[in-house]
Amino acid sequence: MAFGLVSLTADMVYEGMRSISGPFLGALGASALVVGIVTGAGEAMALLLRLGTGPWADRSGRHWRLTVLGYALTAVCVPLLALAPAVGTAGVALAAALILLERAGKAIRSPAKSALLARVAAGGSLGRAFGVHKALDQVGAFAGPLTVAGVTALTGVLWPGFAVLAIPGAISLVLLAQVARRAPGITAPEEVAPHGAERRGIAAVLGVDLPARFHVFSTAAALATAGLMTFGVISFRFVEDDLVPLAAAPVVYALAMATAALAALATGWAFDRVGARVLLVVPVLVAGVPALAFADALAPVLAGVALWGVATGVLDSTVKAQVAAVVPAARRATGYGVFAAVQGLGAVVGGAVAGALVTSHTGLLTVVVAAAQVTALVLLVLTLRRR
């Protein structure tokens, strides 16, 4: 619960920044190309750097320190963006550097934090732990952009919104300090596995020594993520079709975030009772999204967005409980790093395919997504059978 509150406040900072980072860079003088490069590189860093930070956490055992460092980078870098307009022509460079540093912080903390969360969860409660954490995370993802939007509406400029985000950023660090004070054992270095120092090089980074069951599960999750195209693609289509006004798109996104939070809680609870079998529903959910989200009427589109939110909530929460269940404790940070990278690759491929087909070939996109989900379902069944 405490980690969830930390994530809630930190996500207010990050998601608040993310909601206006593009227009902010543009206001500083950046071109559309620069905006795309900076934001794209940031997301790539947040995923791919985990291939290194996960093994780093496992080799050093310093999961708590890396978690704190990652959160601190978010809490500091985002509010500092408010200074970018004051430095003139260097504003774009400063803003880009701060955005990339914040994403590096995400990469540093995520594998270590997930390993800590799996470690402190009581026996039999992995699903609930990750479900509650994700639900609170989604509250922050909703509140941060609303806070920034309100400040921007009041002031008429963008930079004060970043300055206000210093408040939830500071609260996240205070909450971390409270966790350390109330549960001092969590700050102790994790015991490093025997011969851990030998796990170096590309093989260690890619988790070659991790169980085959883990790699099969990661591939299944990547296929599900690929089929679950980004909200940007969905919103582009429903705005282009004049089903939802552009100004109302954030409200539809809020619907998705609400369903994601509820799904994370529900599937986390189910995971602790029936095990990983609950994840078999994910490919079925994903396969149903295109037919609804790209329909010609508002009601099925909203149903598709809600379904998208449910699948998103599960793919970013309960699946992590299964990673903890199949990866040895001493290698969990590595496992989470590899899992995030594989899932990220799926997201990139899925986004590209959806972007290419969504305008004129929706029927083909639906078929492609369905085929990917059949494969994902088969791999999930194999994962459940392997012991």
C-alpha cells in the first residue's frame, strides 16, 4: 500500500509532464521532428535501459537505493522544466535533457521497485500487491494531467504546471522516507545469489539463464501488448471520425484509466486465488478491442476503450505477479528488466502495424490482432503447463 501511494504521487509528476511535454517543447521552439525524437527516445530509454538496471540491482543487491534514486530523478527533473523558458535559446536543450533524465530514472527504479514489491508481499498475495499498486498508480496518472491542465488554464502559460508538480514530487520522497522508517528491513541490501558476479555480459543482460517458462510468458505478454495498440491510435481514429470532439478525448482516456484501475484490483485478487489461469482472459480481451474501438458509432467505441483499459490494467500489473512467481528471487530485477524490454518491443511493433492499418484497413487490423492473440493464448497455456 505504501509503495502504491509513492507511485501515485510520482505518477502525478510524470504523467502531468507527459500530458504537455510535446506542446511545451514546441512553445520553446522545437520542431515536430525534435519533439518526436525527444519523446520517442525517452520512452525507449525507459524500457531498454532496464536490461542493464535490472541485472545491476541483482548483482549489487541495492534495490532500495536504486528505487530511491529513480524516484528522486523524477521528483527533481520534472519541476526543473519550469526553468526552461528562462534560459532563452538553450531552453529546448535543457528541457530535452531533463525529460531524458526523468526517463532514465524510470528505468533505474522500475526493476528494483518491482523486485522489492514482490519481496515484501506476504505469501499468497502477489496478485493483490501488484493490483493495488497499479490501481493507485492509475489514480496518479489521472490526477497529474488534471492538475497541470487546471494550472495552465488559470495562468495561461505552460511552465507553472511543472512548478506545481514539485509538490507531489516532494510528497513521494517523504513517503519513501516513511517507508524506510517504518520498515527498516526493506532498506537492507538484498542477499546476492552465489556466483552472482559471474552473471555478466550479454547473456546476463538478456536473462539467458532465466527459466524457459519466463521467456515463453514474456513472448505471450509481448504479443498481447502488440495487439493492444496505444490509446493515441484509438483516439486518432475516433476524433478523425467525428465521434468524439478533440477536447473530450482526455475524458475518454479517463474512462480507460478508471477501468484499468478496477481491472488491476480484480485480477490481482483472482490471481491469488486461482493462479496464473486468470491471465488466459487477456488475449480474449485484446482480440475484442479493434472491432469495438474502431466502430462507426460512439457506444461501441466507448465500450472498446473500456475494454482496452481493462486489458491495459492487467498487462501492467497482474502479469508482474506471474514474473515474480516464475523467476528466482535473486534474479527478479533482471527478470523485470527483460520482461519490460520484450513487452516494449511488442508495443513498438504493434503501434507501427496499427498506425499503418487503422485508417483504411481496419478489417485487416482486426484479423492481425486476432491472429496474434491466438498465438499469445497458446503460449500462455504452454506457460501454465510447464513446471
